[in-house]
Amino acid sequence: MSGKPQFEEAAVIAAAIEVFWRHGYSAAAISDLTEATGLSRSSLYQRFRDKDGLFQEALAAYTQRVLRRMNSAKAATARGRLQAILRAFLPDRSGRPGGCLIGRSCAEISALSSDGQAAALHAATRQREIFAGLLREGVVAGELAEDADIDAMSWHYLGVLQAVLNSPQAGADPIMLDRMIDVAMAVWPSSPPKGATSRSPKKRAAKAAPDA
């Protein structure tokens, strides 16, 4: 015998994502995971160590999937790409569970192991970094004022993304969510701030540097 797992790991992890996404870490029982993945308890423990080990791999795979989706948003401007990200997560008829596994994991972070907590926070940070990167691009391109509060705005848009994902469960329909995105984008004016100019990163750094 080769000793290799006799199952398709990608399919197992995809099934585990669905369980954790629908139920959360705490409510996801081993029996739920074995039923969804088709693994026996012994196979699950042998390959993933325990529920926490499977959760961490499922969260990592889910995070990569979400980041790819965020990075695939296209538009002519940084502002447009950020707005496109938010609209890409509007509810559809795909049958995906409601909410967000990253947001759900952060909400029940006290129930996670120390490694699970670190994984959940890292996943949220990766999402926020995408927003921060677009905001910085906006400053360089003259779409945003140079003194724009990038940290606060990146948290703002991460919060809006989570609202887009979670508000449908509270009764918000796609039309209302689309309007909410329009309101949220008012934090980033659609026209460049008065007197703003496009400036390359090197030129901006040179201007900010003290005289030698």
C-alpha cells in the first residue's frame, strides 16, 4: 500500500467549507463533517488531525477563493475596481450559504484554537489589504486626496463587504444592497479632489522626504 489518502482532498475540503460556512466552527459536529466529506472518523483524524486541523485547511482554501474573486474585479479606475468588488458579492442564485466563512470565523473567534484565531484574523487582513491597496492606487492616480485616511477607509469597505454578505439574512434584498453600496462609495468621491494630481510613487516619496 502506498499510504496515500484514498480520497480527493480538494473535494473533501470543499465539502468541509460548506459545513463550516453553514454552521460555523462551534456548531459543526464531526458527524456533520464525516457525512459531508464521505470520510470515516479515522480517515479524518489521520489526515487532518482533528476538527481544528480540517477547519484551518478549509478556511485557507475558502480565503484563497475569495481573494481570487476580489482580485478578478475589473474597472478602469481604482475606485471602480473597489466598487466592482462589492457588487461581485451581491446575492445571486448560486445556492452558496449565506454570510461569509471569514466573517463567521471572526465572530466566533473565542471558540477557535490559537492557530484557528490567527488564521481567521489573517484571512480578514488579506481582504482588507486588497481594499487598502486600491485606496493607495487611488491616491497615486489622483482619485483620492493625499491625506485620505487609508486605514479607516479600508476598514470601512471591509465592513461594507461583510454587510453585503450578511444583510440578506436580515432581510435586505439585492436592490437595497446595491443602493447601500452607492451610499458606501460616497466615502470615496467619484470625482478627483480639487487640486489633486496624478503622481508616481517615486515622485510622491521624493516630495515627502526631508531635505538632505
